[in-house]
Amino acid sequence: MLDIARIRSETHGVEKVLHFNNAGSSLMPRPVYEAVKRVLDLENELGGYEVERRMAPELDAFYTEFAGLLNAKPHEVAWVENATRAWDMAFYGLPLQPGDRIITHASEYVSNYIALLQQAKRRGLEIDLCPSDESGQIDVAALERLIGPRTRLIALSHVPTQGGLVNPAEAVGRVAKAHGLFYLLDACQSVGQIDLDVQKIGCDILSGTGRKFLRGPRGTGFLWVSDRVIDQIEPPFADMRAADWTADQGYTLAKGARRFETWETYVGGRVGLMEAVRYARGLGLPAIEARVSGLAAELREGLSGLHAVRVRDLGVTRCGIVTFEKAGLEAREIYEALRVQGINVSVSNHSSARLDFGARGLSSLVRASVHYFNDEAEISRFLGAVEALK
């Protein structure tokens, strides 16, 4: 069982704000903040390269901590400065040819879908949209039927940015494996709140960020690429970290996921993200997942009982992201009214979820995202604040 009192004492921000914007950027626990600050202080005193050498054990631990988090191998993990760039490094490097087809879902993240559209235009690829089942998640039976002889890739967001559904990643993984397809999973919103095991999921590639449910610093991310496929992927760009210059006209890519990294990195961020993963693993991801799921269910139930409020989350399984609307008020109005009360939420807009929101006739929703350091008193206060809005 999680010691919520201790966790909250290690989360300075809870003294200042009611933070239900963990899907945007969470509050760092004290050990993470102190790890980043320690590196910055040392860099200020000694110099960046000198401190990087001193931090070698912590930088090495980045890979072993992530391997433990994901049930992976350390050499399959890469440091990347954010989740979108991590996703891009893998996707843009896949050996896709003109006429090849990519399957995705209406819940796909906006930046990913823009990349799909760009590469479809550049390389003559085709995008197939898998329908949703009655719950709103990807329809796995329909996915099976959609696969054709030119299908090469399934690209899926595990948890979409605009709602609380959790797509059935393991079921999709079984389909991808049965048909020999690449499977790229965006875990930006799931890592840190859901216990992830890449072996069980069956994906080939998984990308994520540090700032959300992992509670790491901003400007941090990671990429996991399985040994099964890594030698089939040519990074879209490479430098002296990603490759060795072996002759005047030759180079050799680094072994493992290091080929997706660059020489210059945010050392304080790497150390801070490593510490964030270590902190989460110390608490235990199964306990975190249970806590987040329970708080979110309580919040959904409370919101559903308020006059004129409608919860709009989809899916069979739901996570710590809760989306809702209140009749007579725009989502931005609710956001602003809560902000001045020291309550942090965010707004999911149509522009970030055109396929999903378009099909549901939505323009925007309020997104409240809880984490394990939140408590029942905060939920009660939040419900009171939403109920009072006119």
C-alpha cells in the first residue's frame, strides 16, 4: 500500500495547487527535483563536460532503470529529448515503401497523425483507419479484417491525449505478431500510471515522455526498440553518438538503441528522469496503477452526479484521465475559472483530436488527470468547485 502522507510530503507542489493536470505535466517528487538541481549546481561550478563524466553511474542507471520498468533490456532503451521526437526517430526510420499501408485509430495523437500524413505524401504510403468498437476503443476484430498484403505497420496511442480510454494494447500486439507487422505504441500517457510490460504487450517500438505520469522533468523522453526489429530501422538522422565514421565514405550505426540518440543531451534531465523511474519503481507500478484507477473512478462518479455535467470518457478500461463538459459553459471558461482558484486542469481541443472529436460532435472538453499523490479531499474540493460554476 502506498504511503500517501509521505508521498505528499515529498511533493512540494501540493501545498500550492490542486494539481489535476498530470496528463500535461506532473509535479516532480523531491528526489527528482534535487537530482536535476544537483547536476545544474555542479555544472555551474565545474563545467558541463566535467560533470557529465562525474554523473556516469547515474547516466548508466538510466538504461537499467528503464529496462526494469518496461521488462526490457538496457541496450534496447534510448534517451530522447521528448516523446514526439522519440516516436519520430523510430517511425521515420522504418523501411516502408510506396504502396505500403499503415493502420491507426481515431484516437491517435495529433503529432503522430501529422507525421503519418506527411510520410504518406512524401513516400506514397496509405493510411487505413481502424474503426472503434461499441466502447470507443480500437476494434480488434475489425483490425484483423483490415490487414491486407501491403499492410506493414500498426501505429497506436495506448492512451489518447483527449480522454481516459486505455486501448487494448496486448490484443493489438497479438494481431501484429500473427501477421508479421511492425507495431509502434505511443505510451506517452500510459507510462508511469499503468504497469507496462513490453513482452506482454508484444509491441516492437514504444515511446514515452518524462514530464507526465513518470513525474520527471520537462524536455525528457525515451524510446524502446526491440532487438527483433532494431537492425531494420535506419534513424532519419545520425551523429557521432549514433554512428561511427569508419571511412571517408562509410559509417557504422551504433548497436542497440543508442543509434537513436544524439551526442549533445540535457544531462540534468537524463539524471532526473532516471531518478523519476527509480522513484516510481520503488513505489511499485501495480500499486500506482491501482491508486490512479481508483481516484479516477471516484472522480468520474462524482462528476456524473453533478447537475449539467457529463463525463465523456470512452473505453472498456479507463485510466487517470477524466474528461467532461458542463452545459452552458465552454471548456476554456471552466479551465480559467478553476485556474484562479488554484486548481490545475487542461483543455482537450478539436484541433488535437479531429477524428475522434469530429465523429462525436465535440469541440472541446475539460481534461482533469489525477495521480497517486492526489487524495480524496482534493477530489471533494474539485467537485465542489465544478458544481459552483455558473
